Amino acid sequence: MKFLNCKLLATLCCTIPFYTAQAEDIDDIKRQAMLNAYDSAMVFPESIEDIDTIDYDWTERHFIHIDPNCISDAEWPFVPDSEYIEKLKAIPSIIELPFNQPVRECLDLYIHRRREMVERMVGVGYNHYFPIFEDALRRYGMPSELKYLACIESGLRQNAYSRAGAAGLWQFMPSTGLLQGLEINSYIDERYDLYKSTDAACRYLLQLYGTFQDWPLAIAAYNCGPGNVSKAIARSGGRRSFWEIYHFLPRETRSYFPIFVAATYIMNYHCDYNLCATVAEIPPVCDTIMLDQMVHFEQIARFVNMPVKQIESLNPQFIYDIVPGSSIKSFALTLPQEKALEFIELQDSIFAFKADSLLPHNGDLRLIQNKGQHNSYIKGGGRKGRKGKAAIGNDGNAKYHKVRRGQTLSYIARKYGTSVNKIKSLNGLNGNNIRVGQRLRVR
């Protein structure tokens, strides 16, 4: 729900006009200068700006890959206004999807400069997250296109954590999460729970819509809070349209609804711009098991033959690798369906395995921190391994990649579960340019 702060390089009028069509014969240099100017004038979400600093988690490294049969264009020609307008009108959306200058800037961002990000979101969204979001939205009678808000909030990363402290797919701040009934304490953070955070996001959005009776305003309030939207309405003289109060909103909120329109557009028309969706093979069916006693992830991994990091990725709400179940309160453990059946069959052996060394004595919650390793999937994931040791270098010898035609640093980072900045640091690169045949160290 937080944005990067950056200096606006252009002053806009107090009323946002619908974007006037540009002549389609503008030369390429002017077009590029125009696109760059738009990009620098907008304040984009942190999830969109920081794509080169993201560490890919265990789930993405093992279950998401590039389709070798699809070749994505690294660049795409200038898109005329008429195409955007026509296609926006054709999207079956309850929420109005207008076209104007801010919307155009956001559309150009996705189509021209965040292509690999879109490809990943399309793959993981339609193959994993969107069906879950749609089911929750349907239960509350809400527009299904609201599922695209998670693209803006977290880039569809369940372990996303912002500089401001917002966490999870829906980027709840601790205070907002607690108000929506999420449990957040030293051992549990349900902002990372896929199902509970999605349900909380639906309820919060429905509350905001009840307050403003307008989806664009509710979406803006999700970003900056209902108090700031109410202040913007008051300062505008009581106007109740997002575009009428645009300049009375916090600066970082002004691009929030335009980027929502752009996300809705690109998720519907990605094929038209030769964007190759990543192939997501995340286990489609998982079961939850309610546990009324403690269990360590290592105990589970030993008997159901799963890596601890996979269990972490399915259960990121547990800050340490221990489910703190007790006779007072039960907690849900999520496993792939076949592994859940194995757990039920072997649970007596699982609970007994190394219980004295892996679990706190007599189930004392205060001792969990000393017994359980930090869940590497959530905050700090990719930076800490077992007992706080650096994760990089623990996997054995250094690994190298030979650059092939069409590959980029972002592609290579995704392939090896690392970040662009780490690859650049390991290889002494100052820029993003690489050449075919170049040998890069990736870990």
C-alpha cells in the first residue's frame, strides 16, 4: 500500500483531461522522449519500481519457468491511443476503465518497460493466485477485476515486504491487518497467509466502498487510507470522483487508480503484445490440516519427503519453522494434497521425531524463537539461512551461466532465483548490458 517517493518532473492541471490522441506520424525520437517524460513524471508503486532488487523464492525457482517455445519481443512499437481506447471499452468490467494521460503513462510502462514483470505475473496469476482471489471476491459479491490490485500491491509475491513495513500479497500494514482480524505477533503473521489475507483484503475493500460508494475512490483509499480520501473530497469542495479530487490526493496515490486500469488492461491483452506468460507448475491442490500441538517443519520434511523450504513457502505465516499449535488454539498447516495424506497417516511418528531437540520444552511459546529457524520465505527471506547464516554460498561451489541470444539479466536472475543486482555485483557489472556467450557467475 506504499509507494516510492520521487520528485515530480511535470506540473499537471487541477483537472485531469482525457488524453488527446497524438499524431501517429510522430518520429521515433520524439515518441521515446515523450514516453520517458511520462515515466519520470509519475510516482509508481514500489513493487513496480524495485523489480531488479527482488530475490526469487523457493517456490518460484522450482515451479515457475520460461516457456522455451515462446519468444517474447524485448521491445514493442508505439501503441496509438485509438488502440488503447477501443480495447479498454471491450473489457467486461463493472469498474469504469477510462483512458487519459495518466492511464496512458501506466499502460506504456507495462508494455514497454516492465515486460518481463508482466510475463511473470500473467503466469503465476492465472495459474495460481487469480482463481483464489476470484473465489473470495465472488463470496462478497465484488467485481472480479479487483484481483488485479494484488499485481500493483506486491507484484503477486506472497512474501513481499515493503520499506514501510507492509507485508504479503495485499501489503497490509500491521495496524490495518490487525483491524481486519489478522493475527500478527512474534510467531504468526497472517498478512502472509494467502487465504486469510485475501479474505481480509476483500472485507477491507468492501468497507471502503461502503464509505465512498465509488470503486475508484475505494481503490485510492486502499492505498492512502480513507482519511486522506475524505480530506481530498473536502478540499475539492465536496467532489466525489477520483479524477476531480486527483490533485488533492497524496502524491503517491494519484497513480494508483491509473495503474489499476493499466494492470486490468495488460492482464486481458498480454497476448496482443507478444508477452510470453511464464509457466507456473505450483501444486494446484493443497489441503490444510488443523494442528492442536506443536510441530517443527523439519519433523514434517523428514517423513513426507519435502524440502523444508517448500513447507516454508506454503506456510509463510509462521515466522519460525514451528506451527505453535496447542490445546488452547489450533493452527492450519498447508501441504500438497498427497503430502497432507501422508502427514495424517504418519502424524504420530512425525510428532515424536526429535521432539526434545526441535521443540520447546512443555510447549512454551516463549522458547520457539530459540528452537525454530527463521522462516526464510518471509521478511529476511534470501538473506538468512539456518541459524542466521548467510544463504549465499551455502549451496556449494559458485555457479555460472552462459548467456544465450535474447536473454537478459532479469531472465537470468529469475532462472537462478537471485536478483539482477546480485549478478551485477558478482560480475563487476556497472550496467545491464550483457553479450551472447558471456559467462556470468550467478551465485
